[in-house]
Amino acid sequence: MGGVRAASVRDLARIEEIQREGGGELSETAARGPVRLWSLLSQTISSILPAMYNDTLLYVAEEEGEVIGFIQAANRPAGVGLAGATTLQVLNLCVDPRFATEEVGLALIEHLSNQALQRGVHRLFVRLPLEDRLTRVFRMQAFRQYAIEYVLYNESATATKAPEPVGLRPEKRGDFARLYQLYRKVTPPGVAQVEAPTSREWKALRAEWFGHGTARGQTDQQFVVDRVELVGWMRVQRSSSTRPHSLSFMALPEEPLPHEMVDYSLSLLGSRPGTVWSSLRHYDSHMIEALRARGFSTLVTQSLMMRELALRAPVKEKAKGLVPSFG
């Protein structure tokens, strides 16, 4: 292999060609699983690259002047630019199928890691389907799995009117501290320490995962279940021209709360909502089972992995930030 360098606009056509060929491919924007659903979530590299060009790191591997693979990473959380970024998410890794995926992939990941470290980045994250052939490549570059993510979907969901769970109300800005407490209660310590050991880091990630704190009308509604302490949170996003309906949940494993939240969220979509999907972690088993009881199936199971580029000093969260609020 000839080497790795920063990509230029002139490489875009070749990058798109390699992605279409699907050789050694990891892509958070590429189609995976049942095409009818996953294609709704996909965008081609040509549509996302021009808009994100200044917000991503993009490198290509060459052999005798020909681009044979590429890797792309963006700030995590997305959409806030690379300046001052301390964590990056690997979005794409593709290798021309004529070449050795392991050799080219290792070189691309190593180059990205070196460049990221020079920029002050201390962690790289990636998600890829469980048992994907690239898992070995990332593990060889010191990535470790910290969680498993299940994407569940129902292509023909139906719903009936459901009562509001006791304590349900729209989320408001003042709920942030109590929502972080809920996150720490439902998330294993090992996962929280990797993702968001402090409320400040969780606030940044939450803006990417769940939106910015308040309900935004009938197409994007966010609720909490307030029973002296917050025991649940959910977000209902109605479909658009490019996405199916989307449900997000965070809840304590208190029966029958998970089933109540699923039933009520579906009722907000109407009696025949059509395709609905939801992304949950392995430790959200109570919510996963509630969705499966309503006809949801697993679309894809993904491994969430992380590589530590530079060690950080432990950050001690103030104890009062983790104490449940009452009254």
C-alpha cells in the first residue's frame, strides 16, 4: 500500500464508488438490514460530505496513485464542528474489495488516530453490526466494546388509544439535572464512565441523541414521567419524507411503566402509524421486551466500541448531582 493522506474534493467520485462497491464497509450512513426501512435512514456520501466537509476528518489510502479506501470521522456530538473536539465518531470505513481489508483498514484507523491525537482528541468511538468483519480490525487498533445497541422496528405498527402513564408531563428545561440522575440510574457505571461521566458531557451528547430539552410541537414531542423523582423519559418523532416514526425511551425497570410508555407513545402516532423504529441498549431489556410485545423485531444489533487515545484525569462529579430530588 502506498500510504494515507487527507482527502480532497477530487477524491469524492472515487470515494463514492468504493462505498457503492461495499468492500470492507462500515458506514453509519449506508444501508444495512431490511432495505425498506434502513434506506429511509440512509444518505449517500455525496449528499453529506459537501455540507460536513469542514466538520469531518476524511483520509484516503492509495496504491500507485489510486484511492483504495477511506475513513471519515466527525466530532461527537455531531454538528458542532471540529474546533476543540475531544471525542470523534468514526462514520465510514470502506476498502476496495480488490485489496486486503485488514491491511488497508488498519493503516486508515492508525492514521486517523494519530491525526486526532495531534488535534487534542482523547477518544474515538465507532458502532458497527455485531460480528461484523471489521470488528477484528478495530480490536487490533485497541478499540473495546462498551455496550450493545439494538435497533428495533415494526413495519406495520398499529395502536389504540392508551391512557397517559401516571405522572406524565411535557419535558421542560428545568428537568435537566433530574434527567441526568435518571441516566445514571439506568446506565451501568462502566458505560456511563465511557460516555458521560459528568453532567456537562452528557448534556453535549444528549443534544445529539435526544434533541435540545424541550418539546417542539406535534412532530417532535418529549415527555417525562414525574413521580416525585423522574422515573421515565420518552421522545416521539413523527415520520418525514426521509425517516420513519422514531421512539426513544429512558425508564426505570418498574412494571408496568415500560408497557405504559410504549402504548402511549404509539397512540400519539395514530391508529395506523406504519413503520416505527427505536434504538435501545442491552441494559434497556425492560423497554426492549415492551416493544417486542407490540410486534417490534430487531433490525440490527450493533457493537459500540471506543479507543482511548490519551488518558484523562478522573473527574469527580459533585455528590449532590446524583442524589434523587424529592418534593
